[in-house]
Amino acid sequence: MVHALDSRIRILKSSKPRQEGAFVLYWMQHSQRAEANPAFERAAYWANECGLPLLVLFVVDPNYPDGSVRHFTFMLEGLKETMAEIGRRGAHFALRTGHPPDIVCQVAQDAAIVVTDRGYLRHLVAWREEVADGAGTLVEEVEGDVIVPVAEPTDKMETAARTIRPKLHKTLKRFLELPPAITIKTSAKSLPHKDDVSLGDVEAFVASLGCDASVGVAPGFKGGTSEARHRLTNFLRNDLKHYGEGRADIVDRHVSHLSPYLHFGQISPLEIYQKVVSAKANSDSFIEEMLIRRELGVNFVYHTPNYDAFEALPEWAQDTLAHHAKDKREPSYSARELEDGKTDDPYWNAAMREMRVTGYLHNHMRMYWGKRILGWMTSPKRAFETTLHLNNKYFLDGRDTNSYANVAWIYGLHDRGWPERDVYGKVRTMTPSGLKRKFDIDAYVRWTEQL
Ligand SMILES: Cc1cc2nc3c(=O)[nH]c(=O)nc-3n(C[C@H](O)[C@H](O)[C@H](O)COP(=O)(O)OP(=O)(O)OC[C@H]3O[C@@H](n4cnc5c(N)ncnc54)[C@H](O)[C@@H]3O)c2cc1C
């Protein structure tokens, strides 16, 4: 039987290892952690095989799409901890700034082998192709931020959770082992440190990047693996038992808040899965979200080259929205009024306020938030683009495969047709009266006013 780790590995550039290589290089990009990281373990394995030290390189791209003080601060807090852990594991962690493939290719000229982790968004795939072309040696990619590697359960875009669910469950049992932590045999002390950026002062470093400072630090979220694990422990202790019934409650919340940590690869989804399953509570609903829905999103992006375009929506949804494109929107708002939270809907304004200030929104409120934008903007395509823009600008977990799949869900992806109505056509709607019926929504509004 193929070992689970083997199915996570893809050869991006087939070559003999560089004979005169001075180290094995792990270009860390997506799996930003030192533990439960199959790419790191693969690189450690190669370092021992070659009798070489291991260099871990992370390149911060100041021009990363929608990168802001909020996103960079969270990511760098995490990397600061990862850097220290990598050092404890016996490798050297180097941090540089610039266009990642350029710097990785430069450093790779002295590497025997290059290992990297896997990303699914268009630019992340392109970066890896550039590295494969320019590294001049063997390049491997290891897929560690999904539980089941994306190509294993199915070779096509799945239309809904119900179609991917049985396939994921069938494949799952082959992928439930975390890679063992390998002891690195050769010291990294000889490796040059001269160009490395220091992470002593994260705030100053982020300021030096010149990124969008209008989206400030998310006050409730500190980045890093230990913080992710701490949240997971609290969730298992206090919330998992309520998750099945309480997941949708936007006021009395029993959710994990782990999405930013998953997005930046600060925690392994497999580690979460293992701990949730052994927690002796009913974990089915949580697994439905963290495995089925999350990996349905990865499946969508992987199989859909234009995953961020209105044209990627299912045909029935595009047709029905086109059919109703001229319906009168009452009221209707501009993108600016929306971003400022200046609508006549106090629930929606409260949601916009929460995401602007905290970088997070409960799933049910995200659904409501997106559905209302579709109802208010004069063009469905423009509404789609505005939803995606605000999503990726403000959410700490934005710019994720989940961002694209879920914004598209607002517009009909992974869903079915509903009874036809004005503006929305056959696309599912959500209304303020629904929120009022289900939750103490005024308590939610009051809470956001204090943020
Ligand atoms: C309009 C809209 C936009 C969204 N944008 C994003 C986004 O940019 N980034 C993002 O990560 N998620 C997004 N989601 C999905 C979901 O709302 C968040 O993942 C979830 O709210 C994160 O909070 P949590 O970690 O406390 O979730 P929990 O309920 O604790 O769930 C645990 C994990 O399961 C996964 N998950 C939960 N709900 C979903 C879902 N509906 N679909 C897929 N995976 C899910 C997430 O990885 C989450 O961290 C969006 C949903 C909607 C409706």
C-alpha cells in the first residue's frame, strides 16, 4: 500500500539532487508551522539522506494581493513562533522580503534539493511553477493543509457537499496519520545568516512593508501555532458538545475561530481532526464543516481556473441572475455605502462593523451579509465582485479557497434552485425577519456597537 505521505508528495521538477549542494531547502509558504507539517518532515528526511543541514526559507511578499497590516501582523506573529520552533528542531529559518519565486530560485542555486508545501490559488501555483523552472535541481511539493489530498477523492469539480461527502469519507482512512517528527542529524550552524530579516519587532517590520494600513490589526486574534492549539483546547472543552445544535447561533457562539489559523497553515487540519475525533463528543457536525465543506472549497478552486470570476458560477445561477438583472433593487447601495456600513439594515451594518473591526464574522452572519449585497446592488456581477473584495480585504481568513467557494455559494454555487423571486431569481435568499425569528439579533447589534 502507498504510504499516506507518499500520496501527499508531487515532483514539480524531476532531477538528480545537486551534487555540490550545501543544504536541503524547504521553501515554506502555505504550511507556516514547525509541527505536524509533512513538507517540513519531508525536507528533514532529505537533509538526513544527503547528510546536509536544513534551511527553511520564508519570503514575505509586500505586494501580496489584499495584504494589509491586519493580515501581515497575524502571519508574522505566527512566523516568529515558527522560526523559534524550527531552530529548536535543528534547522535554520531564514526570512526575506521580495517576490518569492525570485528569491527562492536564488537561494536554491546552493541547494541539493528543494521541498515546498502546496497552495491552490492561481498565483501560488504560478510561484511554484517558477521555482520548478528556476531551481536547477529536484523540486518536490508536499500537500499538508488538507486532510485528504485534493486529487485523491475525485478527479472533477464536485457540484455539492452531497457529491463529495461519500468520496471524502471513502478515502479518508488512508490519510489519518500525521508524519512522525524526524530528528535532524546535521547542524544548521554553518549556514549563512547575513541577509535574514529579524522578527524581533513584528509591528516595526510590518510598518516597513508599506502595505495597506487602513485595515488595522485584528484585536481578538494573535497569530501562531500555540494560540491555535490553545483555541482548539478551549473549543474541545467548552464548545464541541454544543456545536451540532448551537453552531448557527450568532449570539451564543460555540464555534472554534480556527479559520485564520487554518488559512495561514499555523495549525494542521489533520491535527484538529484527530483531536476532535478523540474528544468523545459528537463531532459529526464539526467534521462536516472542517473536512467536507472546507475541502469542497479546495476542490472548487483546484478544478476551476477562473474561481474568482462571476463566470465560474453554475450556468443555472448565471441564467437566473441575468434574467432578473433588470428587476428594481429597493433599496440599492453603492460599494462605498456598503463598505462604510451605511445601509438601512441595522443587522447588516452591524455585521459590516464586526468584520471591519475584528476581521471575523460568524458563518451565519457571513451568509446573511453576502445575500443582502446580492439583493442591493444593481448588477449581480458587480455585487459578486464587491462581496469578494470586502471578504478578502477585511477577513483574517480571506483570500482562502474557502473565500472563493463561499462567496460563490452566495450566488448559487454548491446549492440548488429555490422558488423564483424578484432580483434573486432562483438563488436562495435570506431576510432580516429570518434573523429576528431565530436569534436575539438586537443583542448582536448592541454587542457590535461596543466594538
Ligand atoms: C459569504 C461567506 C464568506 C466566507 N468567507 C470565508 C473566508 O474568506 N475564509 C474562510 O476560511 N471561510 C469563509 N467562509 C466559511 C465560514 O464562514 C468560515 O470558515 C467560518 O465561519 C470560520 O469560523 P470558525 O473557524 O469559527 O468556524 P467553525 O464553525 O469553528 O468551523 C471550523 C472550520 O471548518 C471550516 N468551515 C466552517 N464553516 C465552513 C463553511 N461554511 N464552508 C467551508 N468551511 C467551513 C473552516 O475551516 C472553519 O475554521 C465564508 C462563508 C460565507 C457564507
